[in-house]
Amino acid sequence: MIDLEQAVSAIVSKGFTERQARFLVVVARHAGVCVMRQYCAFAEVAFGHTTRRFFTKLERLGWVSTYDCARKRARIYHLRHRELYDVIG
């Protein structure tokens, strides 16, 4: 398994910030699913434009699948990008 810093560096080289890369590594090494509020808690930021922009970028690049739930009040994101998992090990 690749260590945390190598995995983060590899994801940063794909155009993400270090904070975003660390979050993606944590999610991928656990269940592979998350919601936006988990990123906000991890990054210690308020929900807003930056969070939405990050998840929109993940969708645009095809790194996640999305699933609506709870009467469309929440959206679950499933990391599914093979290259991401290869980088993380």
C-alpha cells in the first residue's frame, strides 16, 4: 500500500488541492462513499460555493457516481474512478 503522502501528492498532480486530495484518500480507503457535509467537517469549512464546486468537478471528471436519497434532500457520492484507486494503492 502506498503511504498517505505519496497518495496525496499523486492526487494533487491531477489538479486538486492538498485538502481535497487528503479527503479523497480517506474516503477511498474506507467505504468509498461520502456526502458533502462530510467534506465540510473534514476541511472545517462552511457549506457553500467551494464545496459545491469541488463535488461538481468530481462529477464532471467522472470520478464519482451520484445517488439521490431522502426525498432528494441529500446526495451520496460514490468514488469509482479506477485511476484514483490505483494511485492510492
